Amino acid sequence: MQSPFLSLTLLNAHSLKFLTKVNQKNRGRMKNLIAGNWKLKGSQNLADSYLNHLSENKPVNCTLLVCPTFDLLEYISEKWSQDFGFLGAQDCYHDDSAFNEGLASADKVARTGAGYIILGHSDRRHKCQETSGLVRKKVNLAWKHGLLPIVCVGEKSEERKSNLTQEVVKKQIIESIDFDHLDGSFVIAYEPVWAIGSGNIPTMEEIGIVHDEIRTLLITKIGSHQGKNIPILYGGSADSNNAEQILAVNNVNGLLIGGASLDIKGFGTIINKA
């Protein structure tokens, strides 16, 4: 499946019009983006369960994004319908100029059927010691190959206890995205590190404060029109029990969901609530 963003090369009126067309409801409000991140838990059985479910239950009120393991991306892409939504990858290597070993290149990701790519996830930042500078290189490569990056940011538990959440999040965004040389659009995903997989989430007020601050930062960096059109997702123990409440928070434009995306029935409930 060809990436829907191959022509998205500049953050200009054309690219914003395209992104808006993908992510807007008929009444003019930004459609929620519901992204399932399978991490390393994907399987062909899970892929088939998604394909079967979506063939009978196409998303109507939200934009669906599925990010399987890389080995399953091509398998799903061959059976995927654009009526289902979009496919994405979970990461890529930061340099495509040499013969490198390890992670897939952004070019390979795009050719395998992805339109989006998750970058800067806390698993990469903290377990693999990836810096925001490295994330920035990956973002630039994503744009180069027509991918729409989802840039993940979030504070650790000790940073939250020290009231550094907003400072940490702003710093990660500024250092992960080259605002002086934007070559495409992007999505921000706020994922407090301490909440991921813990079953605990911030209060709705706390989520709202962080998302409002991110929106203000984006407007400051790229102007009101562009800044208001960048989706900001929440991630971190989001599931079918709290999804509706989180999505009602101002400036929450969707969810990045990990564990709860590994069961299509439960994930389908989230899609319906979006």
C-alpha cells in the first residue's frame, strides 16, 4: 500500500490542506486520531483479527492508525484497505546515507506500506538512551521519505514529583523538531513515562494543562493556523475504560495506545468512543 503522505514535503498551505482533509470531521472539527502501537507483541493472528474486524467495522468518526511490528507491516499492508485508516511503523534508523545494521531505514518503512512513524517513544529515549537530537534526525528522515512522524514526549516520575513536567515536555519538543527548517507536518504524543503500562494516568486536569501548553508552544513556533492543526495525542495506560473521558479534554486530539490495542474487541470499543 502506497504511503498517503509521499507528497507531504513542505509545511505549507498545500500540506496543511491535505492533513486537514484526512483528519477533519464533516462539521469542521479535527477528527480524533486513534493509534494502536503493538510494540513487540504483534502476531499474524492479531493482524488477521484486525483485518477481519475492520472489514465489518470500518472506522467512521475517527482516523485509525495501526503500528504493528515491522515484520508484520508488509503482511498487513497487502491486505489493508484505505477505508480502514493508515498503517505506521514504530521506529527507524537515524541515518540512511551508509550501509548500516539494525533498525529499518525510513525509506524501507515507507516502501513497506507505512504512512506514519512513531519516533522518540520513551522505550527508545530511556531504554535505548536516544537523545532528542537523535529523534530530530529521524524526524528529518521521515519527512524526506514522505512519512508523518508522531513525536513522543513525556516526563519521568521523578520529574513529575519535582514539578518539571511542562519544562521537560517543552524541551523535548523543541529539541526533537527542527522548527527553523520544517519539511513536513507532524503529530505530538504526550506520554508520561510513569503512566505507560502502569494502569495509572494523570488527572484529566493535569492532561489538559500539558496539552494546552503544547498547543501554545506549537502556535508560538509555527503560527496560529498551523499550530492549531497539529494533532496532540495522549498515551500512557489509555484503555476502553478511560478513553472517552480523556478524549473529552481540551486539546486532546486522539490516543496512542499500547497494551489495550492488542485485543481488537477492546480496541474496537475505543474506536467507537472516539
